[in-house]
Amino acid sequence: MSDPRRVMWNGTVRSLSLADQLLAAQTAGCEALSITPSDYNRWLGTGISTREMRGMAADAGVGLAR
């Protein structure tokens, strides 16, 4: 494996809010949470901006991956 980072696949936590998905990734010791275009668009539709998403991820110490 060329990238040893632990990444949480958001399909395992898709029913949760973004904040809760980030918390789950943080709790599991993952360095990143994968997101899909449909989830990104859904969060935009709830009023969370891209800047806010990135800030929430940074606050949780988790990156966002696609």
C-alpha cells in the first residue's frame, strides 16, 4: 500500500450528519473521511458551505478525501 493513512469510507456512516461522521472518523483513529459528490451536494443543500465543511474537518483533526 503506497498510502498508509487510515481513511473512513463514509458509506459506513452515511446516515449520520457531517459532524457525526467526522466524530466517528476521529474516534476510529482515521486521518480522513471519504466523501462523495452526492454527499457534498447534500451538505451544501443544508446550508453548510465548503469553507465550513473544511473547518469542521480541521476542528476534528480529520481530512476530507474523495
